[in-house]
Amino acid sequence: MNRSIVLLGACAAALLLSTPAEAGKRRLSRDDKAVLSADRELMHAMHLRDRGQLADAFAEVQELLERQPDLVPAHLLYQEMAAVVRRNGGLVEAEYRYYLNMEPEDPKRMVLHAAATLTAALTTPRYLAEESMDGSGVARGARRIKDIERSLAAAEVSEEASSYAHLVYSEVEQVRQRFPQVHERLKKAVEADDLNLSARGDLIVLLVSQKETTLATQQCLELIDLAPWRIGHCKALFPGGPDDERVATPEERATVLERAEQIEKAAKGDPVVLEALREFHANVNDEEMVRIEKLLAADPTWAPPLRRNPYLPPLDGGEWTAEELKAVERLLTIVEANEDLKVQLLALGAHEAELPESARVRAQYWRLMAGALRDAGPEKSDESRAALRKAMDLMPEEPGLMNEWAYMSAIDKVDLAEALEVSNRSLELLLGREFDPIQIEPGSHYGEWSDAVGQSVGAYTDTRGWLLYQLGRYQEAVADLQLAASLTIDGTVQGHLGRARYAMGQDEGAFQHLLRALAMGTEDEEEVRKLASHLYGKSRIVDGGLEALVRETHRQILDELGNKGGRSGGSVPNPEVDVDASPRPGSRDVHGFGSESDHELMGEIAPNLTIKRIGDGGELDLESLRGEIVVLDFWATWCGPCRKALPMFEALSLAFEDEPVTFVMASVDDSMGEIEDFWADLTMPVEVGLVQGKGADAFSVRGIPAMFIIGKDGEVIGHHVGYEEGEGEALAATLAVLVSTSE
């Protein structure tokens, strides 16, 4: 969970009397100064965390809690670090459940247990979806949700805990994507305690996202008058990129920059404040950032924050330098900018002389060359493997390079004995040390990290299994490939396992894996399909039914993923022909995108909804679309995931433009003007407008984007909240089924 803005309470006092804008500032009591001093200490702990010095950061937080055991922000920072570092949010929740049980009526402990439960939910997969029963016969996941809400509701009425109860509840609302409620909770948190600096900082970011920059600037100035080391929150007032329009006015930004200069003068070299200023100036004024870094570097113990997730293990060879990062970015740009492989190879080759003397960069260069050569065709396979060998020579202990070379050897059926040794060594390295699979954002779900570990172990094991198959060691190959298949959702692995089992005479088992390979998509489709056709002909009565079995297998896989809590279709590409003619149109028998939702309207006739179209286009009633398939999406201009989903809707609306499918973009914005300004440059064949009355309430919309799929008879047959890359394929497949079965 990312609490670096929302929860990581931060601190200070030493500079308090020397901060600017003394006039009009509140008079601080001794307790107030103690709160600010503690906040400054916590900010220093966060700086240590961001440098990857996790043990030191833990030590600082624990020392602070020994002195101030009821300090809520310190507990919240501890919860985040403990849940992510220890890879088990459930243990953190258990720790704070015990803490609450020691004094069950203490409102601060209620807030902390609620926060710990939320931490566990956001760092541990399916924590809130757990269906096993507790001692009272209630599903544990449902019990945990009630625990959060009950604890916060009880704490809200307590003067000493109210502010942080609202702050934690703002996170709950943020997870639900109910942003007006987030705003309201943060306002209440600040009203209850204006020294809740985390709430004030988070409110700045939210106000900017809602284009209330004057209020955000006012909050920024008030915050940094109290705690100059909190100036990093004010960065939200400045552009995050060339197309970022949600920024303060030039006058407002100039005021904040002037205050930043005053803060630096008053800081008198204080490293915590200087570090905050360095963070503030990054991408705002890089020259100022570099200048402040030089001041900080006067202390030989100082180090800049890591450019990667600080919770992941150290990189071999230390952190990437700016020169290395620039060189790698240049290489990747060359590859992305040149689709023509000949041009790509020439451009990469011309760039070799400019590479820095860095083993990591040069290894990346040869790895990219190897990929380009292999894509160029089988006649380049020897050159491709030779290029990857050069990368391995530069980084002899890098398991990823070893695995790639071994897999290439398995595909090319050369150097198999050596490749098996290399594969064994790559697995030893992979499993014998902490693994850095992906550069996830700080606080992202640990499930993403652990799933990536499993997927990578599965990929490496698949390499070894496929090498064993090529060597004729079929029984060993099957053992490895079965493990790989259990760890990955990968059609190629299923194809390897099917062919290995066929080699052992296990025809029926082999056929099932080959079906899954074809349903998921596989690298060696022609060979897999040929073997699957042979086995189908040996044991099936109906001629030509292989494709029907592939389609049914694909449907079952989507169903499996949905039942496991995954997003249907998100990881499984559609087979070449994936339209099943069996579902009844408008029926929940369609096992497609959103069909696993437990929304109260599923299987019911959709309520009527009216939207006022943009551009004086009159009104549209949902009932007028009866007889068409409707994709109804509740969205807003200020909703980030809604914006990200627009390319998907554009592609799908164009693809189904000539079909009986209507896309209705129902905005829950406050005014028509906001929608029309946003939509001015967009053109796609959809109905778009402002929801009238209490239309969103009629559909029980609790977070956006919220999508409803409505059949021709008006029945709600799909529901989905949120957006992630890749879900367009699953939605397209579902619409294709509905269209084909309603003709």
C-alpha cells in the first residue's frame, strides 16, 4: 500500500521559530511542538527508507514509539514498512488486533487496528475476499471489512482519535474510488486536527486533481509554515509533464517558489529540510535540485533516494548511475522507434561505440541485439545466441541472461548438454537469493511481487523441462513442466507439457494440455495444433470438432480465473476462433467479462437512466436502447482510471460500430461544461453526456469507472469496477459472443 502521501506522518520542530510568515501563524503549545518534532523524525525515517536503508528506518520508528507509544503517524509508518518488507500484511493485522485487545475501548487503538487491516488488504492478495469461516460462521474477508468500518465509526466520535479515523477512512474511500467522499474525509481530518500533516498533504494533492488550485496553494503555504520539511506535498501544484493541465496558476507557483527560497535560508543546512527541498525541486527546477544535492553531499554519509522501489533487494553492482540510465533509455528508444528489423539492427550497431564502459549497459545492448536478430528469422539464430553469449560474459552471474540463452538453445536444439548446465545454474541463482522480478511501485500489492516470482520460477523451470525433453529425458521433463504449468498461466508451457506427456504415451493427458495451449495461445502453434489434431482423430467420434473443444477450453479457463478472483480474460489471449454459439442472448449463461460480479443488479432488468447529451444533443433514455446490447460506463473527467480506459472504448466502439452495440458514457461530473471541455477533441461513436437525477444511485454505483453490460432484453449480464490494461480483449470477446448469438 502506498502511504507515502496518505499515512506516513511527518514531523518537526527545530526550525519552527525561524520559518517565514510568522504573522498570523497559530501560537504553538509545548504539545504542538512535540508533535512537529516527532513528525520531523518520521520524515527522516522515510528518507532512510527511500534510500533502501530499511533497518535504520525501522530503528528510528521503533525508538520514537518507545518515547511516544501512542503516536499514530509512527504506527502508520511502521505498518506500511512491516507489511511490505515482511511480505505478509496479515501478520501486521494480527499484531494490531492483539494491541487493540489489550485496551479494546481505546479509540486510537481502534484506528490503528482498522489501518492495519486496510494495510493487510492492500498488500496481501485476496485478504478481503477470503471465504473461509471464522468461529462465528462468518466469512473472514467479510468480517475484516466490518472490522474496519466498525473501528473507524467508533473512533470518529473521539476527540483524540477523530482526525486519524477520518484519514484512514479517506483511504478506504480511495480504494472504492469514491473521490468526493475522499475529499470530505480529508477536510474533516484537518478540521479535527490541523496538525494532522499527512491529511493536509493529501488534501493538497486531491485539491489539485480537482483543479481547486487556489485552495491547494493556501493549504500548501499553511502546511510548510508549520512543517517546512513537508514541502514535497506542494510539488503537486507544478506540472508533472508537458501535457499536465492540473496545475496552479503562474502566480500561485511563484508564491510557493518564493517560500521555498525562504525555507532554505531558514533551514541553515538542516539535512531533513534540504532533502525535502531536493524532492520538491525534482522535475520542477532540476538545476535547483542539483545545487541542493551538492549541499547534502557535503555529508559523506548522505545518499540520494533510490530510483527503484526501496523495498526490493539491492541491485548487483550498486544503483544505476544517471549515465547508465540515459544509455539504456537510448537503446530502448532505438528498438521502439524502428519496427523494421533491418533498420533496428543497423541503428543498434551504430550506437555500440557510444556506450559507456558499463557491463550492465553493454549486456543490455547485446541482449537487445539478440532479440532483434532472432526476430529477423531462423537464419539469424546462431548470431542471436552468440550475441546473448556476449551479454552472459559481461554479467556471468545474471540468471535471466542464462535462462534466455538456455531457452534459445532448446528451441534451436543445439548445445543441449551445456544449456542444461546453464539452466540448472540459473535456477540455483534465482532461488538462492532474494529475487527482484519487477520494478513495482513502492507499496504496490505484494501479490504482484510474489506472483511475478512464481511466474519467473515457472519460466525458468519450463526452460529446463524443455531442454530435458529435447534430450529425450521425458519423465524428468514432465516433472519440471508440470511444476512450471502450476506456476504460470502460459500456453507455451502447456504445449511443452502436452508434447512431453505424449512422448511418454500419456495421450489423453497430453491432449488436455494441448487444448489449453491452443486456447491460451502458444509460440509453436503449428506443431501443437498438428499433434492435437492427430490425438483428436484417434479418440473422438465427431469429425472436425477440435476448434469447438478449443473454444470451450478457453471459456473454462476464463471461468477458472474469475473464480480465483482474477480478472476474466486479463491474462489469456483469445484463440483464433473464440465465439461459442451456445449462450442464450441476454442471459447470464454468457461466461464473459464481468459475469462473475455479485452486484445486486446482476440478472435483473436495468433501471432506466437518462443522460443529457453533450453539444445540445437532447436527452437519451436507456429504455430507448432496448433491443441493442448496451455497454454503460459511469465515469468522470477527474477520474484517472476513467481516462486510461478511453482508448479501449474508442477501439471497441469503432470495432462494433456496425453491430447492434451502443456504448453509453454516463458522466457523474458536476456540470455539463466540464464534460464538453474534456470531450472537445475526442471523436468516437459513443453516446456521451451528463447523468440526470439520481441515475448513478439507481445503479448502486460506489466507485468509478463502473461498467454495466446490458443485454438486448434489458437484463444486466455484466458488471465491472475499475480499469486495468488488457481488459479490452476480454470485453471484446464477450461482445462478440453476444452479437453472434443474438442474430
